Amino acid sequence: MSQENVDFVVGLYPAPGADYVSLFRDDGFWTEWAEALAPFIHPDFECVQHVLGSERRFIGLDGFRSFMLDWTAPWATYGITTEKVIDLGERVLVLNHDRGRREADGPEVRGRVGALWTLRGEKVARLDAFTTHDEALKAVGLKE
């Protein structure tokens, strides 16, 4: 089941090259994507944003959208490229290389973030979002 979990989590991400700012701000996209995701999201799904030692929680699919809108709020464009996926059984750690521009023609800012997806009953139960690879790896007891 573990490789299936990895494939499942990787399949949750929008297409490579997608601009997350425009996707999550678009009500039409969100409605379609949320409907497609709903059968695969646990009823008590929560997203936890870990920033500078504090946590912020978002509940349900609408909470996930709120998280993404919050995360991308300062950006004019924002993209995510997966660097590495680590199979942890019922959890899947995705290490990403994110990039964004605060102004459409401004300089690109890059970061390396992590997303820990927890599955329960073949559905996503939790997402923990970390602002660095080190924080994400430390959360699962690994080192870079």
C-alpha cells in the first residue's frame, strides 16, 4: 500500500508549472478541484501550518483553500516543484522547491519547503506544511 500512498499524494498536486496564486484565487477552479478531491479527503481533515515554532490550523477542504490563500497572499505568482518524495507508510513527506514573485515583473524568490501528508483509511487525514526541508525532516525524525 505504501507506493500507492506515494502515487496518491503526488497525484494531489496540480500540474507542474501551475501558478498556485491564480488557481486558488479562482472560484471556478476551486469548486471543480474540491469536488474531485472530496471523496479522497477524510471528513475531519486538518491542515497545520508550521511557521517559526508556531502552528496555525485549518479544518476541512475549505480550510485547505484558506491555508493556500493565506500561504500565497503575498505573491503575484507562486509555483511548486517536487524535489523528493519519502515513503513513510501511512505518511508521505514531499520536499518541494517553491518559487514566487511578489510583483509580476519582480525578482523570483525561491524556497525549499516540506509537506507531510498523513493518510487514514485510504483518505488524506492531515497535511503538515513546513517552511524548510530541515523542519519537515526533523518532524519525521530524519536529517537532510
